Amino acid sequence: MAFTIQESEFEKIFAYLRPKIYRFFYYKMHNHDEAEELTQETFRKVWGRLDHLKLTPDQITSYIYTTARNTLYDFWRKRKISTVGLDEIANVVAKDNPEQLALIEEENEMIKRALGVLPEEQRLVIELRFVEGLTTKETAIQLLKSPGSVRSLQHRAIKNLKNIITRNQAENPLHN
């Protein structure tokens, strides 16, 4: 049943989710001040829209995380900051060793291709859990699923990734 969230309820949600949203931003930005600023901006945006929303308690949590992610993307767009990808990390790590760089780039491409083959739900679970660093419970809230379903999806996704990578290596033995 959807309902309008009152100020006292929002304060409880804020107290519970604020540290988690802050960690999300800090993990992405590695800057305390900017993480704090974006956390406050996220909750300001949500508070400003509450009058127009009819959400269940589980939906409000998901809505706050979605708002946080969009706030981060807006911040990056305004400052023309892009995420650091696997390729950039490989260049820094192995710039003095071209052989190692080639191996890292090849592995990154293999992982990207394997993720692209996964069913959408499995890929999303992998991204939320391992890229964004969400807990199983937080991922479940984001996907509107039970934690057990998320664990099951994650298990199948990892198993499928292993199978895809193994199959690709068998089909392309020169790249091993």
C-alpha cells in the first residue's frame, strides 16, 4: 500500500540511509566534502518531491538510491568527470611493462564481453554488488527482490561468467 511519508518518518529513513548514501558517494569520489555535499543534495531532492510521490517504505529506499545515482551522474556531467575504467587502471599499473599491459587489457575485454552476454538481471546484480559495492540487502531493495533472490541471481551470474570465460578461452586457445 502506497502512502505519503511524513516528516518524522523521513527523519528516520534519513538517519538510517544517510551513512549508506554517504559511503556510496565516498566510494565513487574519494572526497569527504563532495560526498557529504552530494548526500545532502540527494536527500534535499527526495524531500522536495515527497509531496508528489506515493511510495511504500521499500520503494522509498530504492527511490533514494536511484536519486543518489542520478545526482552523482549530474555532478560528473557538470564537472566533466568520467568514471575511471579498467583500461585506465591497466595503463597506470602496467605502463612500464607492455607485456603485462597487453594481458590486463585482454582480460578486461574478456570480462566486458562476458558481462555483455549475461542476462540483464544477472549483469545488474554483478554491477550493483561488485562495482557499486552494495550489500545483498541493498541490492535486493534496488531490484525490488528478496535477498535470497539476489543471492541466487549472483550465484548464477558468477557461474555463467565462469562458463562464458572458459568457453571463450577454449574457442580461442591462442589468447590464453
